[in-house]
Amino acid sequence: MSVFTTVTPDEASTWLGQYAIGTLVELNGISSGIENTNYFLTTTHGRYVLTLFEKLTHDELPYFLNLMDHLARHGVPCPQPVATIADSLLTSLNGKPASIVSCLSGKSLETPGIAHCAQVGETLADIHLAGKTFPFQRDNPRGAAWWKVTAQQLMPFLDADSAQVLLDEVRFQALHRLQDLPRGVVHADLFRDNVLFDGERLSGVIDFYFSCQDVWLYDVAISVNDWCVSDEGGLDEERMLALLSAYHAVRPFTPIERGAWPVMLRAAALRFWVSRLYDLHFPRPGELTHAKDPVHFERILRQRVTAQSQLQRVWV
């Protein structure tokens, strides 16, 4: 979450006339993240989050807003979009698509423990099961086809060794057709900064704007590669088993998923190495923006490649 498009208090006050949530009290930009413009929006009725969408269009956004509404109604602790007086979840502000969602309590964790990882696994399984009745469909825009094209764009920015690792992994992933794995709605970005804890209790999952239909195990791998790693990228087996076991208790893994697990961990690392490289080398102008370090996910990918045989043995 960042501020690319500036909104003044006067502009926000006028825009709020479309909603029945009171009048503006305070507006503060949120400086983390890299995809959208976000503000904490306090009104006489409460505290909300205002989002202006910098990339997603009016045609794309109903998927995400309706998904959050669907999940919230099924007990998932996620932001619930606020409808306008005219019963629309999506409007426009300063030339950008915009929405308001509920503001959840809690804060993200920098150093999660075993109990935190278990709650993440349980909640991710809840998302996957609740999503089974969600009627909208969206393919993953950052899947294998995107990796292949983007990797070529990144070649001029990489040294020979890193370039070879990237090309080798794109080729490796192309050899594995995993469409028979269980699939459905995925969050696709369930990192530490997208989960809130109120004390020791998981209180919210945020930032559903990469959500789509994809392989559930891929979503689990994305989470494990962030929640269960050291600063150097190595896996913490205790945290990983806590997350996997808690997930498995809600949505049991299938035998074919065990076989695919090491490949999925590599795929998840590849996706975020490529996207971080792209954001670093092809930045978008904006204030209060933060490009995340791609080297972290290069290290993770290299470690997953080296440890592939061991990863097959660490399972629930």
C-alpha cells in the first residue's frame, strides 16, 4: 500500500457524499506496498481504508471487491467493502477507480512464531474452502506465461549467473504441468505484511488484489516462503509444519500435492523474484513508494533448488 495519487481532505470530503458513513474527520496516507494508493480514512462513523487503484481497471475490480465481500460473509477476517448509497462497491476518485473497505484491528508481524504460522495455515484453508462457492472467475495474470515474457525483459539487468538461474527455473517450471492439483480461489500474496494480529490472535487478512483462480498448493507455498523462512531464505521446519498441519486439518492435502510440493515452493519463489526485479527495474513514479528487495527471493529460489530432495520429506 502506497500513495501514488494524492487526495486532499476537501476532495475526500466531497467524494464521501456518495456514502452513508458520516463526514470526514482525518485522512492519512499509508506508505507500505507498491501496487495501489491507500489512505486511512476516519469519519464520524468510524475508521476505514480508502483505496485508489493504480493498475486495476473498473472491469477487473468487481472480482476482488465481490470476493472480499463473499469471504467476509463466510467468516473470513478480511476487509469488507462498503457500498455507496446507490449500492455500488466501486466508484471513481481523481480519475482512478476507488473503494472503501472496513479497517481491521491489529498489526503485521516481523518475526512470527509457530502459533502465528498455524493460524495463517488455518485461515488460508478457510479462504480456499469459502472460495469454492464464489461465482466469479479470474486467471492468474502472473503465472507461467508472465514469468517467461518478463524474464526476457529482465535479462539486461542481471549478471550472467543470476540470468542463468532465472532462465533455468523458467524452463524447469515449464516441464511441470500441475493443472490436476486441487484449485480454486487463491490469495496469491499472503505475506506477513498482509496478515494482521491483535495480540496473539489473527485478526485480519488484507490485500486481495492478486487473488485469482489457481492451484491451492501454490498459495500455500507462497505463504510458507515468507512465514517460515530465516532472513537468509532457509526454511524453518517447525514453523512450516505448523502452517501445513493447521491447513491440513481444515482442507486435507491430497497425495498428488505431496509430490508437487518442492516444485510449488520453487514456483512461488520464482514468481516473487521476477516481480520484484520488474518493480525495481521498471518503477512507476509515485510518492511514499517502496520497491522490495529482489535478492531475497533469488536466495530463496536457489535454496529451494538445492534442497529439493529434502523438501519432499518434510510433510504432514
